[in-house]
Amino acid sequence: MRPLTLLSSLVACILWFEPAGAHARLERSTPAAGAALSQMPTAVTIFFDSELEPVFSKLIVNNEQGEKVSAGDGAVSPDNHKMLVTTVAVAGKGTYHVFWDVVSHDGHRVKGDYVFTVK
């Protein structure tokens, strides 16, 4: 009985811990978090360290008043499933808030946000 208990404990420990890198992590963005730009970019792009599920991933950009200035909910690039992109309407000076919500291929959801400014 002791070997069965040891085996059960080992299996439980393996199942309890998630594998390293289970969640999609933001690698970089354009524009970068905290960037101060001279003009509004035409798109916002975020790169992750693992592939994303296109149906469950979105990217939205809001202005200072909380109004959406991005087109739709963004999209995972068909050429690179680690890249999430949205086009942005021409907008003026101010602070812009980028919100992202992604699901990686392993099913884990990760959310985040950052700001950039146009001066």
C-alpha cells in the first residue's frame, strides 16, 4: 500500500504545479508602455511569448475620456499568432490607455494594460 500512496502523492504534486511559461507573457509593444510620441500611431501591436487563440484575444485603445479609438477588438495576426494588433483612428494629443485580454493555446487567460501619450 505504501508504494501506491507514494505514487498517488507524486501524481498529485505533478498535477498541482503548472508548467513553466503556461501563461502568455507580453514581450514588447509598439508603441511601448509609457512612450511619449509626437503623433498618434496608426496601429498598436503587442507581441507575446506564446501563440494566442484568435477568437478569445482582444486589444482595445481608449482616449483620456474612456472613448474607444481603436477599430473593433483587435486581432491576432494571421502571419504570427504571437502578435495582437489593432488599428487606431487619428486622434489628438493626450494619454491613451491600451487594454489587452488574451488566451494562449494552453487555455490560460491573461489581461493587462498600459498607457502612452501623444504630445
